[in-house]
Amino acid sequence: MKKSIKKWLRPVLFTLGGALTGFMYYTLVGCSTGTCAITSNPFTSMAYMGLMGWLLSGILGTGCKGTCNT
């Protein structure tokens, strides 16, 4: 059980952080005209940045922990 929680902790935190970043971008920068595809709606902005956070969590993974033969 602990191994399963530890396995999913990083992607969940990165996704939530990305969604929070998307919401902050929407509120602080946003799109004043409403014609921007991503930043005109807070939900699409949060979903896009949450996806970017999830993908970033996979790139910044732990690696092979010394078992790699390079």
C-alpha cells in the first residue's frame, strides 16, 4: 500500500501544481478578448497546465537508481 501511494504521489502533486499554475495564469495574465483557446477559460487553462505538470513529473522521475548499464 505504501509503495502504491509513493508511486503516485509525484504525478499527483505535479498535476495539482500545474493546475494551480494554470489558474493563476488565467487570473493574472489571461486573455482579455476571449479569443485565446487556452487562456480564455479557467478550466481549459487548468487542464492544459495540469497535463503539462503530469508530463513533467514523468520526465523528472527518479531514473534507474544505480542499476543502469551505461
